[in-house]
Amino acid sequence: MTDAPQDPAPEPLLSTRGLGVVFPGRPGAPPARAVDGVDLDVHRGEIVALVGESGCGKSTLARSLLGLVRPTAGTVRHAGAPLAYDGRSLKAYRSRAQLVLQDPSGALNPRHTVYEAVAEGLRVHRHRGDERGAVTGALARAGLRPPERFLLRYPHELSGGQRQRVVIAGALVLEPELLVADEPVASLDASVRGEILALLLRLRTELGLAALVVTHDLGLAWNIADRVAVMYLGRIVETGPVERVLTAPRHPYTRALLSVLPDAPGEPVVLAGEPPDPTRVPAGCRFHVRCPVLADGRAAAAGVADHCRNRDLPVLPAAPTAAPACHWAAAGGAG
């Protein structure tokens, strides 16, 4: 008796393969390899958290997914089709994929009312339906109820959480499939952060929205994400289901990020050296110059210290996997 054929895996809503973004340096300075060979998938209705320190390339990767930064290598695909970079194609794509920025005050024009802020996307895309109905509907979905109370207000008349909801409403008004949220709660008080995260989860449930949430906070990833991708110096170093990555991390960098959370057991891991510099990517594993496993001799005991210093690692595949981009973990040292 033969096994029944397996259904093919669903096609990602958004995917990258070998994605690279290199920024030219100043005269006499090396270029910055901000994103360096990234494979990443976001499926329909899925929330993926992209986690890492400031300067690791998260925001550049997010903007390249929306066509705001043009990659210098690799591909971005939306619903199976390669992203085209002509003006008309990008405009159509951005009606399906919307960016939510970290600072709602900076994202909103102080001279525009809430109505004008939310309606802007409709006007850019020449929406021909009921503009007022679309605006009030988006405000209601973003949790600003009754929406009529907010239409004529200006940003300075709103709380920080209300301003972030207006930004989210401006993204929702075009009925996108995907939100790319860059540190969406970093500027908010703790109580308001929970409300905005609950809103993103509700939108996923009610509208089937997918989201890529860019954050430095693994605690946020635990509360909202289905999968997590940990980024260091332009590369994804660990990825997989959020529960697996955050309860049984295999990469030393992931472990270090988790160790500084408020409820983490043991002492925080203090990383040596400077934060990642994309103009100075070291040979070998790009984390080795700060890696506590190399510093305390565990990599040497596992026989991989020379590999850590001298042998580059392959790009981690996009598919959910327990494999980290780490010589020591691959040798069984992370168990």
C-alpha cells in the first residue's frame, strides 16, 4: 500500500530568496551590506516577527519587501509573482501591502485632520467608491469608535495610542493583504502596547491579514507571532515557530537576546564588542567577534572554533526549521 500523495505546501503570500541590499559607502569607505542573502516567507493570515538589535538590517529588509528600497541582489515575490519596480506596478502592489511606522507622530501630518490622514491612501490610489464610508469603516476596524468622533480631530488632540490607531486605519483603508509594522509599539506606554498588539491579532482573525512585525523585543514576538526570524548583521540566524525558538533557542545570539527579558532565568548575557556594523562584516561566522560561546571556550571544546572564525555559513532557508546558522549549534553544542 502506497502512501497518499501529500498536498503541496501553500504558496507564501510574500517571499524573498537570496535578498541583498548594499548601500554604497562614502568616498574611500566600504559599502554597507545591510541585507545579505536573506530567505524569508510570510504566509496568508500569518504573523512573523523579525527580531534583532538596532543596526542589524531589519528595517532595511522591511522596506525592501515593500519596494521602498530596491534590492541589489535576490528576489521578492508577492503571491508567486516577482515584484516589479516600475511606478505603476509598485503602486498596485502597495495597495495590497502597507507599512505601519514606529512613530505615529512622525507618520501623521500635523495639519491634516484624521479624516484627511486616513483618506490620503484612497486619493493616491484614486478610489472611486464611498470615501467617507471607507474612512469611517477603517477607523472602526482600528478601534476608534464611534469613528465620527475622530474625523475632524488633529494629531495633537489624540493620545499616542489613538495616533497609532489612525496610522493603522490609514493602512487598513485600502483593504491590504499584508501589514509590515516597523516597531509598531516601541513609542507607546506599556498599557497601550497591549491594546495595539491585541488589535493586530484581532485584524488577523477578522480580516485574514498577514503581518511582518519588526521588533527588537522578543517578548513582543512571544505575544503576537506565529513564527520568528532572528536577524544579525544582515542575515537570518535562527527561524521557526515562535514557541520553539523562544523556549529552546539554539543560536547563541537568540539566547543572548532572551537572557535580558525581565523574567529570564539566570544572569543576562552581555555581548562583547560593538553592535553590528554592515560596513565591516567579519570573515567566518559574522557573530563570532561577540559570541560568548567562542569567548568561554565551548566552541573550542566542540572542535569548531576555527570554523567560527574563518568559515562563512550558508544562508538559512526560509522554510520553518530548527537549524540555526551556527557552527557550534550544528555540532550539537546547543542542546
